[in-house]
Amino acid sequence: MASTAAGGKLERSASAIIADATSGHHILKIDGYSRTKGTPTGEFIKSHPFTMGDHCWCIQYYPSGKDSESADYISLFVFLNESVTKAVKAQFKLRFVDEAEEQTLSLTSEEIRNFESYRGWGQPRFIEREALERSKHLKDDSFMVRCDVIIINEIRTEEISMAEAATIPAFVSVPPSDLHQHLGDLLQTEKGADVVFEVGGETFAAHRCVLGARSPVFSAELYGAMKESHAAGAVRIDDMEAHVFKALLCFIYTDSLPEMNKADEAAMSQHLLVAADRYNLERLKLICEHKLCKCIEASTLSTILALAEQHHCHGLKKACFNFLSSPENLTAVLASDGIEYLNRSCPSVIKELIAKLGQQLREETHKWMIFVVGTRFLRT
């Protein structure tokens, strides 16, 4: 029987050093490749910015190479599109989309790079232009590149239980699900698409089975009584902007929102909340509610509160009323034009607000009376 040297209590503990990371990918489509070839060597075309690991990134596309040594090549660089106080450590890999479909992603062999403010790393000789023009990657004067990025987070230590420390070593490593990435690529490549939507002057190809499985409204429209009316041509969707519908499709296929600028997040969340309610996508609706709760301020309160009332967002509505419980916030809102907008669009909300403020005033008055009586009692 084991015992301690002094016969006392044996104390045990365990800890872990954790070096976790955030990963994701961005797909860049070069549409009209031949028309970009006139770009001089050393000049680049920047992709739309995207967010990954709480940092803003973009891809720099050099159609005629980054410098004289790569003038016969296409150069691609991953660029940190923001100012940071400390370099961001990351690994990346640039590949054609169709190559990414055929290979298993692994960045373990890729070098960890330090991304300083507005600096990038990449491949000056991604592919020779003549080789691209002969390859299967160039179709209808366009090609798509996938950029996988792993951002190395801060290394931390934490205490763990002895049960965790005693875990039997894993001889088989099971990777996390990448179903969302495959479905996202399916949307991007339009492979097997069997329905086209016309939204805001733009067209979007999609897959009926995916839309129907995710949204009961799409299921009814594409497989129910309305099926025949959509069989011949494009399905036209009114009262929605093209970029909002594109984000909606991204969520339907990947169960996550696309990368967006922080400046556009509030407006996009409002539009997507309306779209989520329209197509009965409850998770997306709650995600938008959660994001909008962080966007409430005096200038946005009226719009967000009206949206919450019209689309039955109870949590978001409570957050708005909680904001108005502060006298300073209430004064700022009353001084704006927003209160008139609320009165016109949602008069019932104004009545509810008055009732809540009245209740709050009565409670504060009651507390004050108790304080006054208690103070006088103590004095006697």
C-alpha cells in the first residue's frame, strides 16, 4: 500500500500550457482575368476586406507580379489591413479552390509569420501566367483562390483536473467537422446549382435541397404549391438588397455569418434580422439580436427598438428598455428625432415605455420615502 514519506496527506495538482488558435478561410474570385493583365508590375488589386480572428485582412492580387523577378507570374499576398500594437502571429496557405477540394488541409508545415500593421506575406510566384492560361483553373476567364489562415492566439496556462491529466493518450486524432467549409465551397463554386435568384439586379445560384432543409419558408416556396411558378426562370426576391441576400445564403450554407467590416456590422445585422424573420431562420435571428444589443446607443435606439417590436425580438427589446432606464440615455434619446420615429412607427412601444418609466419613478419615490422616514426615525 502506497504512503507518503512522512505519513501525511498526498496533495496532487495538474496544469496545462495551452497554445490555441483561430482558423478560417476566404475565397477570392478573379472574374475577368484577361482584363486585369494590363496592371503594371508591382501594382496590386485589393480584395474586399474580411475579418478573421478579430483582425481585418485582405488579399493583394498582383496580375503582373510583385516585382521584376516575378513579372511573368501572378503574385498573391495575405495582408493585415489594420494597425496593431503587437505583431499578429499567423500561418497561411494560398491554393486554387479546386485544389483545396482535392487535398486535405494541413498548415502544420507552414511557417508562422509575424504580421505587423499594414504588412503582408505571400507568394510572389504563385503561378506563371502562361501556366494558368493552360490550366483547368481558368474557366470562362475567371479563377478562384482559397486563402486558409490560422491565427496563433496568446499562449496561456490554466489549472486542470487530475482526471484530465490522467486521460489516456489519443492514438487517433479526430479533426473538427468541416461540413460548413464544404457547403460554403459548394455555394461559391455553384456546382450542381438548380435554382437562380434575382435580387437587387444581381443573380445568385443555389441548391433547392439545401435551402429547403434549412428554411421552412424556402421549402414551401421551392417544393410546395409555389414550385411551378419558380420552375421556368429565376426566383425574384423584392424588398432585399443583393449584399444582404448573399450574406443570408452564406449563413444557410455554413451556419455562420460572412466576414464584415465592424463599421457595417450594425446595419447588416438589422437587414439580416428582417431576412431571418422572413425565412424563419431562428438561429440567425438570435445572432442578429445579440449583435444589435451591443450597438444600442442614443442615435440608434429608436431604429433598433422599432425593429425589435416589429419582429418580436423580446431580448433585444429588453436591452433597449434597459438602456433607457438610465436618465442620461433617456434624455439623449428624447432630444433626438428618434422618439418621433418611434411614435409614428410603433406607438404601442411609446405607451409601454411610459408605463415602465412610471413604474420606475414610483419605485424610486418609494425608496426615497423609506430613506427619509428611516433617517428621521434614527434622529429621534
